[in-house]
Amino acid sequence: MALIRVTKEFRFEMAHALWNYDGPCRNVHGHSYILYVTLAGEPVNDTDHPRNGMVIDFGDLKKIVRENIVNRFDHALMVSGLAPAATVEAYRQHFGNVIVSPYQPTCENLVADIAATLSSRVPEGTYLHSIRLYETATACAEWHASDNR
């Protein structure tokens, strides 16, 4: 058999503010994120198996990513835990779903967080090959397993 990569696209809306940043992204603002998750593996080669010919059922991949990523980030405000406690508390008072991250919530750090979260949740016989996260229509960050061994 051959190693095959399968990719599924996901979308979510999230706001963030970059603490101690010297540009306009220090202000609370939102993005329409587009996330591409690519798994690799060999397709099932068993005519009696209900997933014959598949690396993973796209419905199974959708469930994994929705439960662990999309439901967590969608319509949230993410701020860095490095911000002063009073600032974080003010965000919590004004916004319903505030995620205080241990990192600066840049696209680069988000893609690494997503990869770390999903790596241990993919089915046996597959592995997380890559993550691509678009923050805007023309700007993205990527994570590849081959770069992170």
C-alpha cells in the first residue's frame, strides 16, 4: 500500500489581543480563521472492513477537530496570561468566552497549540502530518510533523 495524506478544512471565528505588542494587533480584534488538518496513513485494505479504502473517515476527523479545537476557540477572545491580572479580569467582565493562554496568541503559537492538541488524538494507524492556519485571507502559519521530530 501507499502512504496517503487526507486533509479537511475547518472554520471558526475568534478574537485576540497581543499583549505588549507595538502594532495595531495589541487591540482586541477578530479573525475568520481557516484551519487545514492533514493526517497521513495507509488506507484500510480489507474488503470486509467498513472503512475499506480510507485513511480515516472524514466524519471521524471532523468530530476530533470540532470537539478539541473548533468548539474551544469559536467565538472566544484569547489573551495572553502575561497580561496584568486586572486587564484579564476586565476582559472576563466584558466578554463571555475568554481564553487565557500561556502564550502570546499569535497565529504561529496557535498552530503549535493545535498541533500539540491533535497529535495525541488521531486514530491508531495515522499521524498528524501538518496543520495550516489562516488568520487572514493572505496570511497563515504552518506546522509540519517532519519539522518537529
